[in-house]
Amino acid sequence: MKKIIFILPNLSGGGAEKVILKLAEFLNSTNKVKADILIFKNKFDYDASSFSGKIISIFPENKKIKKIFFPFIFKLYKNFKNYDILIGGLELFPSYSAVLIGKIQRKKIILMNHTFLSEYIKKKCSKQKCILHKILTIIINRFANKIVSVSIQSMKDLEKKFFLPKKKLTYIYNPIDLKEIKKLSKEPLEETYKSIFFKKTIISVGRLDYQKGFDLLINAVSLIKNLDFNLAILGQGEDETKLKNLTKKLNLDKKIFFLGFQKNPFKFLKHSIFYVLPSRFEGFSMALIEAMAVGLPVISTNCQSGPAEILKNGEYGTLVPVENFEELAEAIKNYLNDDKLLKHFSEKSIQRAKDFDITIIGNKWLDLLKNL
């Protein structure tokens, strides 16, 4: 039985963290692989109490790794010795550490790429750090045995922008657990939230930052604010205050509701009429697939990358241009005014979501590990 370990900064409320918890649990359930998770810092947003593997936390949440770099490297080295395969569960530092220590220990190395990396580092990092991460990714990541992207377009980005060897690149879409989603969607809403959903309610879920484009969604809503609906936004992030101020400035604070990070978003999705993804760029978009699994019709920006692949260029949902909140507003208006369109795309969502179930995606990972 192969022993593998996924490497993450923490288990905070991101889509990648949720994916890895679910994937590692599935792999353990097969009794073909023993999967554990190592996190740099002891920070949890997800409940991992029932996880069948080990979760190894090497430092408290408040520690700054820059100040304890050598103890950090030593602890990684010590923990990685017990595994056959190291999996960098996120881009940049988790991937760098998997390669640098894995090569010394002569381990097999897999890296996971959850985003459209060239856009991510350009928007998230200063110019100097952007150049540094591009150089490090070009040099370090080519020493991995396999690099798994979550979409075809994000895989091609690694080949074209980071010159990584094509033979080392592959893609496996992110998994969802359809049975668990169905169960969680049946949980009742707390009284605090029920009044929001008395009206037709649109929903969107994600980190409140530039990438996710919630400012575009708010501006789109301002163009059709005369229509009778609410918008619920689930998530937390660095732009929360800015987005709330924009909402007030546009006199939308009685129409748009910020509900924070929710451990169970599915009960909110179940009470909504459709889902909107306004992102500027993505790697895949777990939130989009999870909304479809609940049976919600979806509207998404046609951003790099993921949505066009998930929706098969509009067959399973509506795609609108990136950064164009006028067209986004028009698509929302069309959905609000057309029950037949909603019913059509609700059925399409349920149909498409089945392709991403954990049993299908998990077995693709088993094949990859077997052939490494």
C-alpha cells in the first residue's frame, strides 16, 4: 500500500482545501492508498474530525515561517521521510517544498495546480514577487514526476507561460460528493437567514477578493435593482469592507446580503433560484459545480479557466464575457423573467454535476498513483 501525503499551508476556507480533504478520504476508503495531510499552520475552517488519515500540523497559526525557516524545513524533512509520494496540494510554497525535499529524499512527487497560475501570480503578487515565482515555478516544478491541473486551460497555461514539459502535465477535474451534498442541502436554514430567502434569491459563493469579481456582480445588480429579488453572497476575504461600502454607495444594502463563510453552503444554495459566478479568473471553480449539484441553473463569466469546460461552452449554463457587468446584468434579468429557462438549466445542471462525482474523479487519481 502506497503512503502519500498532501501538503497545504492550512485548512482554511478555500476550495482546494475542501477538495483535498474529500480526495484523501476517498483514497483511504479504497484501502489501496494511505493518505495523510500536512499543514504548515494549525488553522482550520473545515471540520476534519472524522478524517480517517492523519493531519499533521507543524506550527501554530500565529507563527511567521520567515522567522523560523530552518526549523520549518527540518520539520518538513522529518515528516516527509515516512511517505512514498509527496503531493504539493497548492501552487507556490507547498509545491516548492514538495519538490525540494522530495528530490533529496528520492520520493515520487506530484504537484496540484488549482488556478490559472500566470493570472494568479500577476494579480496577487508585487511585480518583484511575480517575477520570482515565475522563475521558481519554471525551475523547480519541472523536477516533479507529474503536475496535475484542475482544467485543460490551466494545464495549457503551465506549458505556455512556464515552459513546463508537456509529458509531465495532465489534468483531473476536482471532485464533489453528490450524496453528501444532497444530505447537507436538506439541513434547515437558521431563523436569522430565512427572511432573506422569502424573495427570489440569487446566490454567489467565494473569497471576497479581486479574483472572484464580486464588485462586478454588485455593479450588475445596480443596473436591475428595480426588479424584485435579493442577492446572497457567502464568503470572507480581504475585500469585504470595500464590497460592503460599494453596496451602500449604490443603495443596495437592502437587496444584497453578506452572509460570511458558511461551513454548509448547500442549505443556502437549496433555497436560491440560481447561481452567479462573476470571477475574473479561475482554475476550475468548485463553487460552480457544487451549485449545479444542488440543481441550480448557473450564470458564469467565461473566464480563464474552468467555466467553459464545466458548462461545455454554454450547453449546461450561461456564459458572459469577463469584466462586463452590463451583459452579466442582462443574463441575470433573463433568468429572473424566464421560468422555462430556469427549469431547462436546472435539469442540465443536475445532469452535468454527475460527471464530477468523487467515485469517478477519485478513480482517476488511483490510476495516476498506480502508474507513477
